[in-house]
Amino acid sequence: MAVLPVRVFPDPILKLSCQSVERVTPTVHRLIHDLTATMRHHPRCVGLAAPQVGVRWAVAVLETSRHPKGAPESGLMVLVNPQIVEADGAVLQREGCLSVPDLTGNVRRAARVRVQARDAEGRPWTAWFEGFEAIAVQHEVDHLQGKLFLDRVSNAKTDVFQRKTYWRADGTSGRPAQ
């Protein structure tokens, strides 16, 4: 497993839709392992999508238990070709992203979503997600469709904020350079 460099906005790959994965091959397995290693390398990161490491495949990983808002029992989840097939409710929550390291934003998302995807072995699955997990899934599916959280804020002047704290790879926090 390799920790890969994370692409940062305005890298053009972040605005492109991803290609579906026809078969889960050894190359796709390697990508899943590298995405997981890269996500786990960054403290409090709960998800990572393939375009964030320069790959245009519809693959993402999630591990929301890595964040205080996440469910402690949730483990690693692999999303191959994920689709949100049902959504209800609405929540407004602050989001951040490794690919937009200097900003956070208030984003309105569905409170509950039903997702269809394939796992790391290519087997289909469907599940409902609520709360923080639902937001994280929607965030990663957006990446696979060429969208960033910045595309979802209502008003860039009132809903986008300079990040106050950065989390370093060693787990400590610091303030951005002024």
C-alpha cells in the first residue's frame, strides 16, 4: 500500500466525472489499498475518492469512525460505482476536504440516503446511511461526479470559511500560515 499525493483544487481532474469500473481487477484492488493508506495517513480524514489521487475511476473509501462525529462501530467501507438511489430530509453542516485544504463550507445535504454500490470484491450491496455517514457518502459520490463541496454552498460570501486548524499527519493540529 502506498500513500499517494492528494490533488488540490484547482487541479482539473477534480472537476471531471469518473468512469465506471467494469470489473474489480488487481489494479482496482491496488487502488483501493492505496486510497485506504492515503486516507489513514491524514488524521480525521474519513473518506477519499479516486480522482483525489489522480485516477478517474468510480472508486472511493470511507471510514467515518476516524472522526468524532462518526459512529465508532463503522469500519472501512469500499464504494465501487456508487449511486445514491434515494434521499430524504435535509441537514446543513460544515464540510472540509483534503483537496480544498484552506477552506471549509456550510453545505446542505440529504439527512438520509440509500446507496447502491459494489464492494472490494465486486459484489453488489445496498444500504441506508444517516447523519454524519450520509454526509460523508454524499461528499465522496460528489467527487466521483466531478463536484466539490464548494459547488454545493448556497453563497460563497457567507458560507465559505478560511480553515482555522490543520491536522498534521502525526495527529497534532496547527494553525495555517498567515
